[in-house]
Amino acid sequence: MGAGTAWFVARGGSATGSGGGKEWSVPLANADSMDFTQGLAFASWLGDSTVIRVQRDGVLAYDLASGKRAWGTPSPGEQLCGATPDLASGKGAVAYGSGQLCDHLAGIDTATGKITWKIKIPAEKSRLANLLITPRIMSAGDMAVVYANRVLSGYRLSDGGKRWTFQFPDGCHVKDVNAAAARVALLLECFVRGDSGVVLVLDPKTGKAGWQYKMGDLRLMSTMLSADPLIVNQENGDKNTVTVLDDGGRKVSEFTTGKVDMLAMNKVAFVDGMFEQRRYAVHGDRLYLATFPENVPGAGRSGNAILALDIKTGRQVWQSSGTTPGMLTPVRADEHGLLALEAGDRRVLPPRLVRLDAATGKAEEVAELPQEYGTDGEDARVFERNGVVVIVPWTPVAVKHAVIYVDTGER
């Protein structure tokens, strides 16, 4: 198995005391390797008592209280190659196959690590020996929505049963697709029918088509940023056009921003197709986007800012660079504003958990994390629960840890 080294090295964390509470981390196996596909996380899940990392050689769960390995489930095939972004009632799904063909989906019970079902799915065979083509797997409540080899289908997480496969309209192809519990949202290009860009929504339970909205000509870089609320982003040089639709397919607003960061946090060379995780958050009428990173003068690190936008009017409410210039990664948005991780560096600036006020954008430090975790949170899935911060880097580029746990003591 190609990623066996990671399986044997990353066996557990070292639980140590730190400031306001416990702290532990799991070293990333072969952290200095130039084969970035080995340490890529396809998903990370936070359970009631464990944090779970899906990587190429298997699914690894670590006990939140101690950092020790709770369970480990090797890939049912040669390697894993995808996973649902989120869990539903403790259930998730992982994709697996060979180095050339990612053509199976399996259910996993995250309480035990047990594989509960296996099915075959459509797949595209790689034409290059070192390229892994993965399915795009999305979470839609208790359904896994999979787009691979130009086929879109919905599968039950409970038993792997295929509920539907969608037949695309004649002359249309998928530009982008996203999913949520409420809907599957397709961004289509339809040249034959003369519609050009079309947003089409499906019922995630049945695959039945609902309303559609004609967008007109789409830019080359067009993404279905969010399925609920439904937000389309189109890049045009140094500007971005954001289109917001309501639940009935009517345009709520359309506005232009400056250049914002739409780069995928989970993208590495030689892996193609997976569901891209981007640096944004949304809550109610507020959309939070990150500006494109720039070098911080004299600091040896990059920095960005968060833009808060009113999605009903398109008005920019504020821009904030946090408590100090650095990279901000959204954790979650709520009525109070945006909780974010402010990555530091490995020399002088510790990472911080910060809150940006919903009304003003004023940054308030919630907790400081240990210096050693430096820039690990720049491209990571970050969880926070009752003062506990869990960081799971997406890619192994310039990081040392596979999982980081810090109980800040803040409640």
C-alpha cells in the first residue's frame, strides 16, 4: 500500500499540559516529503469524543481526551481517494480504488470505524501514471452526492443504496456543482439550447429537478460557492461577480468585489477532481470572503483580510485583517460574527483564535495557541467546541502535524 508509512508512523499523539488545558498533536508522517499526495486529507470529521482524519492509506480516529488512537480502518482497496465532507448521525462515506481508478464507495460508522457497506461507482481512469483522478463527493444531509466521469448520483449513507442518477439536459455540461441538505445546486453550460449559463437545483433525496435560473454567459472561472444559500461566484481578472439566488430561484442580488481568494485549500499537484474547500463562511445575510494573500512586509509570512458583505444588498459592511497581519482561516460564522484562526509563523508569532464582530469587524483575541503550531492552520479544517480548538491541515505542504488539539480553557 503506497501510503503505509503514514499508517505506521502517525499512530498517536503526545498529550501534554499547556496553559489553560490539555494539548496534543499527531506528527505528520514524512512531513518533509515532496510527495504531497501521501499526506493529503480527503476529509476531517469531529465526533462526540474523537477527531477523524481520512487520508490515502486509511481512516484514523484520535481520542479527544488523550490524543491516543481510538481506531484505525485501512483502505478496503489499494488506497482511499475521497470522502464526504461531513457526517450525518455519525455516518460518512469514503471512496477507494487503485492508483489508476477510484471506482468504489464505502460507508463507515465513526463510532467504531467499521465499514458498513461497499458499492461500485462510475469512475474516470487516469491517463497519466502519477495522476489520481478522484470523484467529487458532497454531503447532502443523510445522502452522499457523487459526481464522477460526468455522472451525478445520490447514495444513502445508511446502506449505500443508490437513490437516483441525474440525466443532464441535452447540450449541457457541468461547470460546477455543490450540495447541502436542502438541495443539490448545478451550474451548467448549455450551448445547444442557447441558454448558456444555467443554475439548476435538484432534490437531494430523489434527484428530481426543480427550478432553474438563466445566468447568461459564464466566465471561465465560475464556481457554485454555496448551495444553501445559493451563491455563484465568477472571477473576471481582479474582480469577482457574486450572484445570490433565493430558495425559489429569484435573484436576490448581484454585486462585484475586488480580487478575493477562491483558491482551494485542499489542492495539491497530481490529485484532480475532489470537492474543493474554499476560504469563506456564510450566516444569515452575511457572506465572509477572504482577500487574496499578500506578503507581510518584513515578516516572512503572508497575510489576508476578511470582507463582510451583505448578500441582500451587495454592500461591503467592513474589511478586517484580524489582530495582526497574517492568514485568517474561517472556523464558523454565527450571529456574533466570524470565528477565525489567525495563523502565526514558526518564529515569533503564535497562532490565535479570534472573533471578528458582525457589525464592525473589530478583531478580538479569544485565545493564543502554542508557537510550535505556527502556520499549520493556514490551509486546514479548523473546529472549535467549548474552547477546544482542533486543527486538521488539508495538505502536507509546509506543515508538521496531521492533527492538533488545544484546550484553550475559554468557555
